[in-house]
Amino acid sequence: MILDLYLPLLQGVLLSLVVVVITALGLLFRSWINAPRGPPQTLADPSVPHHLRLVDKEVVNKHVKRLRFALPSPDHILGVPLGQFVELTADIGQRRTSISRFPISSPRTKGYVDFLFKLHEEGEGKEEGEDAARYIASLRDDEVVQVTGPHGSLTYFGKGKVNLQSDNDESEDREESFKWLAVIAADTGIDAVLPFIGRVLGEEHAFHCSLLYINQTEDDILMRSDLEDLVASHPDHFTLQLHLDKAPDGWEHGEGEITPDVIRDWLPQPFTETFLLVNMPSGPVRETCLSAVAGTDFPKARLHVLPE
């Protein structure tokens, strides 16, 4: 009779214990599912600014500097997908100004991020953001810059697949696949596309890359050793064409004006398996190049122009 008296109570206690255990296991499982995978990301939230500390500066040529900023820890990555960029903000006197930059270091790089800065000579035409670029490039070691992002409508997912985010709220994002990545860059426009090319060539799939890199003179070619290393390590999958306005004697690459015929002859075939990525600073070269691309029969749906 005593057992009969306490049996309902024991059943209630056991049921409560089962509920508690199931609830706890559910919370643990949910926590495991939502736990971040991989290294911590610095720019996990585009709305949250971060202050990064300058740790190294390299003069690339008389106009260009490479700046390296430390991430919050040696294990952090920046958290910017290939094809996207960040905003660097500087307070100059009473005025706040920003400039967009693509990292030239890989998205997988831990502990730091690298950017390129090109500064014009006094008296030359200033580009938008020139004051911010000059200020940031003049920072000393351990000084900081504010960084926000990532921003941009292009994301590379790997395995030859790119996602293009629509600027129109009424249009859906779309995905394009490629077997051949064609890239046209000029001057400091190499910053965004070099990590992109390196990632594509480093994948196990047999993708191909072709780069048409446009500059005024041979001395203006940036990251040349990196590009030639990629040619040497991927001779069957990477084609490099260096195009100059004015080439030295014996130059074996391209020279002269960029025309639709130059672009058409260079573009890999068939177009249906090629994705064309264009990146270059604002100015006459950009306008001429985009006009030349428009003069070809390359499908617009497989063309993406990165922001200036």
C-alpha cells in the first residue's frame, strides 16, 4: 500500500527528470549547431566598426604602398568573402572621410590583412577618397584605422560558383558557374582579383584563369612576382597577359590601345563557360576598357564589374 501511495509521486518525479534531461540535451544540441565553425571572424557583423592597428608598411613602387594591419588575435581572419570589400574611415581634422579597399591577402589569412594604396603626385588629379588614402598611408606603426564591412554584391563560393546580389529589391540574387575565369584588371585593381585567382587555381577542380593586366609602363606592374609565381606553378591553368600603353623594346606581351578586338581575341572561348570579372580604378583607362568590353559579343549576364 505504501508503494501504491508513493508510485504516482515517483512517476511524477521521474517524468520531471526526463523533461529536464531532454531540455538540457536540446539546448546543448542547439548550442552546438549554432556554434561558429572555423576561425573567429573580425568583421562578423557589417554594422559593427573595428579598429585595426598598423603593424607593417612596404613601399611597392614610388606611388604604391602595401599596409598590413593586425587582426584582434593571431587566430582571427578578416571575414570578408572573395569579391567583397571594406570601408576604411579616417578623421581628418573636423571631417570624416572613407575609402573602399579590397584586401590583397587571402580571406583565409590569419592574424593580419593587407591593403594596397596608390598616392598621386602633388598636382595630379585627385581620385575620390584620395585624402583618406593619403592619411591612412601616412599612419605610423601601432596607429589605428576604423574598418567596416564586408560590402559588395559578388561572392565566390568556390568550385566555380559565384553569387551575384541584385541591386533591385524586386529581383532575386542569381548564381553563375564557370569553367574559365577571365579577369581584366588595371593598376591597383589587381588587389581584389589576385586572391580570387589564387583561390580558383588552388582548388582541386580543373578550372582555368586568364588575366589581362593593363598598365601604363612596365614599372607600374604591381605584384608581378606573385603573378609570375602563379604562372610557374599552374602553367596549364593560368594565362597571364601584361598589356602596356608604352612597352620597352623586346616586350613579349600586349601594347597599345584597348579595343574590342583586343578584348575579343583575348577572351577565352566558349563564352558560355567563361565568367568575366573586371576591376580597375576610375579614370580614362576604366572607361576605355569597359567600352571595349561592351563592343564585344560577351554576354552581360556573365560579366561583373567591381565597384571603383
